[in-house]
Amino acid sequence: MNIFRLCGDLSHLLAILLLLFKIWKTRSCAGISGKTQLLFTIVYTARYLDLFTSFVSVYNSVMKIVFLTASYGTLYLMFYKFKPTYDHNHDSFRILYLIVPALVLSFIIVHVYTVMEILWTFSIYLEAVAIMPQLFMVSRTGEAETITSHYLFALGSYRALYILNWIYRYYTEDFLDWITIMAGIVQTILYCDFFYLYITKVLKGKRLSLP
Amino acid sequence: PVTEIDHDEL
């Protein structure tokens, strides 16, 4: 554990809690992509099956359980409790275009051919692109609520901080995992456009709207 | 033997 990873994890946690808070407080999931949330739930489920097979630390296990619970909770709020507020007309990205390539790639580039390892790899590849339906939705509606922008910023920062963590781990403990590194870089690049808008607009008190 | 990889990150 180093400062970059801890900040990354906290940023990730903050993002997930911010989203739940927004939906609960406004009693609406307008502007949130249910497809991205579904993809994240698939990601956590595929990756954290190792809760049953390997133990790293109490910290890791607790975080995994929190991420899983929060993601299923978000789906419950979006597709059941506040379903009428879900803006499905603007949430039209085809997620099979993300799931199928991620699945195929996880059979091609994987460390070890075991079911658990392929599921883990699939979750890494899928996570890298899971935000695309949400970014697509923002580009279609041309705007995002401020709290949604904070959510996206925290979620994007998490993987960027993980990249710093991997650089640090490479120098301090010779740790090198090309699968997570390449996927993490792709994931962070996808947010770059949004980061620019966030810094130039949201941080100056303006609403995030596209020209 | 199949190597088990311990993924220690989240």
C-alpha cells in the first residue's frame, strides 16, 4: 500500500458514494447511464469472486464488499425504486460492443488459463471501457449535473492515481502487471476530454455543458 | 501445476 493507491481507492469509494448520494437525495437518476452502472456491476462481480478463494487483507475484503454492495444498490435504485426517472432514451450505447471484445481479449491476453483468472482479466478490460455509455450519454444530452461531474471526476482520478501507484510499485518492489497497466492507461485516456471540461468549467462554478 | 496469481489491488 502506498499513498497513490490509497488516494486512488478513496477516490473510487468517493465516486461510488457520491453517485448513491445524488440518486438518493434528488430521488432521481436522471443523467446517469444505467448501462455504465450495469457494466461496473459486472466488473466488480467478475473480479471480486476471489473474495471466496483468496484473502489479501481486511482492508481489501471490506472495500470489495462495499463496492459490490454499492453497485448492486445503485442498480436497485436505478432500475426499481426510481425507475421512472431513468432517462433510457439517451442511454443508447450498445454495451455488447464492449462486453464481447473484452471477453474475447481476456481469452487471448491473460496471465494464466484458469476460470478465475480469465474472469479477473475480463473485469480489467471491461472496466477500462465501462464509462463509455455514460460519456456517450453526456455527449448526447450535452450536459451533466454538477454532482454527476464530481462523480465522473472522482471515478476518472481513481485509475489515474493507480497509474502513479504502478510506477511507484515498479521502482520499489519490481511489481509489473502489463494487463492492468495497459487497461488502466486506456481507461484514463477516455476521461481526458471530460477532465478538461471539468477543470475549465465545473471548477469555475459553471455547469458542464458542451458547445 | 497451475499457478495461482494473487491480485492484491482492487
